[in-house]
Amino acid sequence: MPDKRHPPTAAGSLGRTLLKTLCTVALTALLIALLREGLSLLPWVDRKTGQHAGAAVLQVLAADGNASQQQMIAAGLMVLCFLLAIVLVRWGERLLDRSR
């Protein structure tokens, strides 16, 4: 079945790219904030459950006090949040295209 949509114009394509970029950046910042908040809740979860999984995660992220390893872990988590944001924006774009 042929596609009945009109081909995007240059201005429309640029606008859509800008919107997707802004959504990706905003979603990345939101995911990083949620990750930080989630990590701060790990000690509370450990107290409520009586387990030590949260402490173990925090200990791994602390990297035994090695600043360069901590920076690498933080950078890796930021890249992971960015990649997840890209996937979520792409899924959202497909859902919007499908609903039109």
C-alpha cells in the first residue's frame, strides 16, 4: 500500500529534528535526575527490606574512592541515560506517526 503522506519540507524536517533533539536532551536530564533520586533511596530500601543490595550497588559506584573510576562510572551512566532517551524518543516518534 503506497504511503499517502506528503514528503516533509526542509523547514518541517529541520523543525522536527530540533524538536527531537530538545526532547532527547530533556529526557536525558530527567533520566539522570531520576537515577540520582533512585540511588539516594537505596539506603532506605535496605533499611525497609533488611537486605544489603542497595549498599552493594553504592559500594560498586563508589569505586573504592578512586576518583577516575567514579568519573568513568558517572560518564557511563550518563551515556546510558542518553541512549535510553534516544530509544524513548524514537518509540514516541513511531507512535505519533502511527496515530496520524
